[in-house]
Amino acid sequence: GAGRDVTVEPPWVFATLIADGLRLASVRLAADLLLAIVGREAAEVAPLH
């Protein structure tokens, strides 16, 4: 293993993991908002019965 220690993790690893998690969460929230807005507009334009 090059540069990766199993027992001790440097703080930046946790920082990177947290940053990636926040990025994924924000992207997922943005996608949900876009889908909700598009779905609402689509339902208003062409309502499905």
C-alpha cells in the first residue's frame, strides 16, 4: 500500500470525505428540486389523468 495507512488516517482524509458527502448531498438536493419543478410545470402544462 502506497501512502495509505489502515490504522491511522490523516485529518485531511476525513475532511475530503466530509466535503465529498456535502457535495453529493447538495447535488442530490439540487436534482430533486429540479425534478420537482420540472414535474410540476409538466403537470400544469399536460396534466396526467
